[in-house]
Amino acid sequence: MDARTSSRKRTRTARTRDAADAFRQEPPEFSRVMFGFLSDSEVEWLKERVEDVLADYGVAILHPDAYERLLAAGAKPGTDANRIRMPRDLIQEAMAATPKSVRLGGKEAGFNIDLPRADRGFIMRTGTGAHGYVNPRDASYRKMDLAAVSEIAAVASALDEVGFIAHPFVHGVPEVTSDIHSFGRLIARTPKHIWMQPYQWENVDYLMRIAAVAAGGEAQLRANPITSCITCSFTPLEFKYMDTHVIMKAGEYGIPLHACSLPSSGGTAPLSVPSMAIMAAAEIVGMTVMAHILAPGTPVIATPLMFTLDMRTGSALQSCVESLQAASMSIQLMKRGWGVIAHTYGSGSDTPDVDHQSMAERALLTQTVALAGADILGGVGQLECATVFSPVQAVLDNEVGAMMRRFIRKPSLDKEALNWDELMQIRTGGHFLDSAHTIATCRDQLSPKVFKRIGRDDYEKSGRRAAFDEAREFALAAIAAAPEQGLLSAEQEREIAALTARADEHIVAAYSGVVSVI
């Protein structure tokens, strides 16, 4: 190992340790400031509407075995093929039985995430599913590839507000196994928890087996799930074979589920903010009932991801006013209505660049869902309505997240916190610079890592170096310090490579019309 490589490795280790320390250290118990559009009575009213949808109309389940098992558990046939209705008592039983806490494990103990957090705060996660990548070196755009996945892992591993990382869609590999290639690359290059997103049902077993290899075995994966998996509804009110299969496999491997609804107001949901919240909640509660029957005891994280169609262009928007309101309402409904862990976009924008619009939209989104009570704020680094990832934007999002996590901590009003005695005795023309209270509490101030707090003269002398420049430098340093070979052993790497090759052989052949069996 040459001196430069050794130095990079030490830098990477230090950055990762710093991120783990910051993530692990929790402030004293505090009251979380909350704001939302719904009163308690309105939450209860919306809960009743959700139960009306599920009990009186129902959902379509396209997995024959799951359909029969739900009927055997007390569900009722619906009015058309594949549709079932979920009685209210079954809904209430499932929502009561579903765990209200979850462990998202890391490969290192310092990155374990226990939700809800003891400090009543939130964690963040990177954007998922992006097809495009903005190179932090020159801001050029390209299709997402495996090299970009490695860079995402390096940057996200060094960000102390990012609790876990989602794998994107990669090009340059067989399309039908893109998720397997991306997941295998990411899980080998970060000590943090990974969010798994299968693209088709045949891929689920391979993804689970890769996770087991990275964890050290199936027993180790169950004991400390280093991955959690998304299962999605097909809005409106339909569940594909693949996502039902995901629920079953999550129970088999002992990993948590993110029950995800993605209604698009004006398209797959009514052009109404409350109706969008009802649609999302109905699909999430429906998936929770399915998990209760098909994978009992599996933790389920409610994940409403809200979109609104721009009725002028047909484009989906995640950061418009209507989507923000719907995200807030849906989080309030899931948290206050059923007391479940809740996860939604807490960062992201509809613009394709790291620009002024992006920062304004994502700051408003972060504040809106954090104040609504979300446990997980997703979307770090994503642009163009979750289709593009930018490492520089991810660093800036990390800064906004740190500010927001501090913002929702309600300041103490006790006498000591007020420095009341000294306040009542301050002399004319006096100050508090040398106050024992100032000295004792000054280090509790939140200090920015990349945001600038300099005067005009220093700003001009720096060549007008701004937060973007600091964020870019941070991202590039994290990428440079990352180990080229990842964090797993050579044997684990070989096992994952073999599983990926087998998936290509099996699944690509199957989709080419050639019969192949696992």
C-alpha cells in the first residue's frame, strides 16, 4: 500500500468514525415541536374513511396464494376478480399487533438505527431509483452506473445525518437484474444500513441472499437486519404479485418492510390533498394487514411518497404545495392515527439542478414533514422529482437536516436555561460574553459544516467561495478516501459476484424466452 492510498484509507476511516459518533450521540430528552394541518378529531375522521375504503370497497391482490390466505384469515371477497374487503376488526387487529419499533442494523454497531429515536428526532436516507447522476467533479450529467453507486456509498457513509442508503437504478448491466447489480455493489461499500428495492419478483430471492452473505449468514441477518425492503402498492388500491411476494420473503428472512404508497394526485388519486392522504393510508394499512397475515411479527414502516400531477404538463411533482400538504397530512394520519413508524420524502426538488429553486423547495419539504412527525426523511441528494442523484446536493441536504433536527427541539424554559438570575442583575452597558452560562452552553450551538458564515471581505478574498463549493469539496474528499475494494471479505465478494452472475443467467434468460430454474 503506497503512502497516498494509506492516507486516503485513514481519512476515510476518520470520516466514517466521525459520522458514526455524530449519529450515535443523542442530545438530552426534549419536546419535539410539531405542526400539521389536522386536528385530533380530523385524524380520527380520516381513519374512519380509510377503514371505509378497505372494508366496504377493498383492494385487488394479484398473488393467488396470498389472496386465499387472506380470505382464510377473515377477509371477504370483493365485487370484482382479485378484490378482497378487509373487515374493520381485522384491520384493527393487524394495526395493533404490528410492532411499533424497529431496528435497522448497520454492519458496524455505531450505525444501528432504533426507531422511534430515543431523542424523538428523525434520521435521513438517500434518494432511491435515480436513473441519472450528476458528477461532483464538473456537474456533468450521465446515466447512473456502478461507478456512481460506489461514489454514492462513499459520500453517504460520511454524512452524519444520513442513517441509511438506497440503491439506484444502474445502466450498463442487464436491465432486468439492475437492482441486483446495484444492491450488490452498494452493500459491499458502506457500513450503513441499506434499503432494498426489488424490480421484479424473480429478483427478490437473489437480493435477500446477497444481504445474508453481507451479514455473515441468514441467522446474523435476522438478528441484525442490515437491509430493509420496500413493498409498493400499485395505485389505486392494487397489489402486484411481486410486492406481495416481497412481504412473504421479508417475513422469511426477518427484515423490516417499508410499506410504500405513491399516489399521484390528479392521476392515480383524486385531485384533492385529503383524498391523496386517504388513498396512501388505505394502501399502507392494506399492506400492513397483508404483512400481519403473510409475515406475522414483521416490522412495517408506513411510507407515503406523495406526488401531484402538473395539470398543464402532466409531469409528476414532489415538492409543489399540494404534495407538501399531502405529505404532512399522511404523516400525521399514520403517526397519530395508528402510532406507526412513518417515512416520507423529506428532501428533494422538481428542478434538475443544484440551484436556488432546489434549495428552497427541499428546505420547505424538510421542515414540513419533520414538523409533522416523520421518523425517516428520504430523498437526500435527489433532483428532478427523484430521478437524478447529486452527491453535492446530498452534502447540502445533510446540512439542512442537521439544522432541522435541531429546530424541532423545543428550547427549555426552566430558570437555569434562561440564565434568569444573571439576566435580572445585568449592569447597565453589561454583556454576557464572559458569563459562566455562556461558557457552559456555547458549544451546544449548531455549527455548520459547509454553510458559510463569513463577512464580505473574507468572502471576496476566497474568490466568492460558497456553500456549493464546500459541499463539492466534501463529496470529492469522501470519494477519494473510500477503499476501492469495499468493506466485505474476499469470500463474501466472490459469493455476491456468483449470485449476481447466476441471476443474470437465470433471469435474463427467462425474460428472453429461455426456460431456467434457480
